[in-house]
Amino acid sequence: MIEVKNVTKSFGDLTVLKDFSVDFNQEGVTVLLGPSGTGKSTLLRCINGLETIDGGDIIVNGLSVKEKKNLRQIRLDCGMVFQRTVLFPHLNVMQNLTMSPIKLLKMNKKEAEEKAVLYLKKVGLESKAKAMHNELSGGEQQRIAIARALMMNPKALLLDEVTSALDPEMTSEVLKILETLAQEGVCMLCVTHEMQFAKHVASRIIFMDKGIAAADETAENFFSVVRKENERIAKFLQFIG
Ligand code: ADP
Ligand code: MG
């Protein structure tokens, strides 16, 4: 579904992605691991057309990110949630969830609201439909952000450290939701440092280091064999516990 082909991406003199290639099909959860500054966020942002690429190509469902006219569809296909989500501050939760489906998918208001109720239930926040963003905890905001992304029927969710600004309790609430979504077959590509989540929920682990995929393995293989055989990965895993 997502083909990253020989992508090069630099910021000035700094080459962040070097001839980077990887394919993602529409199955399961892929976790992107790796030290800070190795290009994980840049990769997700390039997939979603939030950054332009310097070389190579990224094809999402047959459409190249290099064509500006494709970006709208690509962003519909790949919902993205960031570390800190900005809900529209002047809108309540329900309006945050229904605005884009009404505007972009031409859903009628009633239908959008019914769907929003379903997703609010899914993330355990049906009581918060009328809340404004400043009445929600960080974890609740992230759960709303996930629900908001799902409202657009994405083919995949791109999640960039969605729990790293949260305390352990809120982190576990958010991860529990992602685990449920994974069980329901939602395809996810997520950057996270939550190793228990990676171990138990991911089917595939890509370890990024210095702009390349230093390992691309099944989660099982990664946590049993690769972590022992690859010194760099062993060190990284030790470091983050
Ligand atoms: P990661 O998500 O793996 O921590 P990033 O993809 O955020 O890494 O960043 C990779 C490198 O690119 C870092 O050195 C970062 O400082 C740099 N970088 C990211 N975005 C920009 C930008 N917009 N301008 C300049 N440098 C950037
Ligand atoms: Mg990052």
C-alpha cells in the first residue's frame, strides 16, 4: 500500500534519509524504532507529503507524493497522529470529529455525528462529546486525535510517538486503544519507544539508524534473535529498557 523507493531527504547539509526503501502492505502493525534524530518522523512526514523528498519516490495506493494533486487523497488514505495533537481549540470534541468528514467526505451532519459517537465509545470518551480541548487531559486529547483520524476511514494510521508526552497511566490508556485497533485489523505504522507495545502488538519492526533501515524483521525475530546478534540494536534496547 505504501512503497518508499530509494528516498533521499536532506535538510541543508544534513542527509536524513539515504536511498531509503521499504514497503508497507495493509496488514498489521509496523513499529519504527531507532535513536533520536535518525529520520523516523521525517519518513512519516514524507509519506504524508508534509515534507518534500529530494530523490526517489513514495507511492501511496498507486499515487506518487511528488504530484501535488495527489496529496489530498494520500492524506485521506494515511491518517496521521503526532506526539502532541492540536485539536481545533474553538470547537468541541464532537465538532472536532465531524468537521473534516462533513467538509471533505461530504458526509451529512447526522451521519457524521453517529459515526463520531461510535469512535468516541471506541476510545472510551463518549461522555466528552461536548468538552473543549482545554477540558481534556493530554491522554484524552490523544485518544480524541486517534478517533478523529479514524473518522476519515484511513487505510493506514501513521502514529508518531503519540504517547511520549504522556504520563505512564495515560500512556497505557492510549496504548490499550491502539492494541484494540490492531486486533480489529487497523493498519498502523508507528514510531514509539514503548517496547512492551512493540513486542506484543507489532508484527514487524524496522530499526532505523542514520537514515537507513538497519533491520527489518518480524517482531518475534527482532526481539529474540536480532537483539542478540546485532550489537547496535542490543545497545539501543538496553538503553531504553
Ligand atoms: P527522529 O524522528 O528519528 O528523531 P527526525 O526525522 O525528526 O528524527 O529528524 C532527523 C534529523 O533531521 C534530525 O537531525 C533533525 O534535527 C533534522 N530535521 C528534522 N526536521 C528538520 C527541519 N524541518 N529542518 C531542519 N532539520 C530537520
Ligand atoms: Mg521523531
